[in-house]
Amino acid sequence: MTTHVLVGTSPADATRHAELVTTAGQLGADLAFLQLASPSLGEVLDRLAARRETSVTLVGVSSG
């Protein structure tokens, strides 16, 4: 099974945190950010590696 991660790519995405949490939840995806918000992409990838996920698809989202 593939794990999907929505990745906020711009600083403006940090201000949409609650909206993106809702969207990720509706899609059954994890959420990560490159800038100004948590969790960071590194944190999410570390967590997925610890769970031994073998297939991860990153989906960039940007409102900036």
C-alpha cells in the first residue's frame, strides 16, 4: 500500500495549516511542511521509515 504525504511547499501554506490538516484527513494522507510549520517533511519521512513504509508518494501543495 502507498502512503501519501501532502507537502506544503510555501510559507503561505503554514497559515492554511488547519485547512490542510482537514484535507489530508479526508484523503487519508499524512501532512508535512517545508517551511514555517510542523511537522516538517523530515519528521514525517522519519516516522514513515520507522514504520517501515515501503511506498511513499509526495504530493506538493502550494498557495504561495
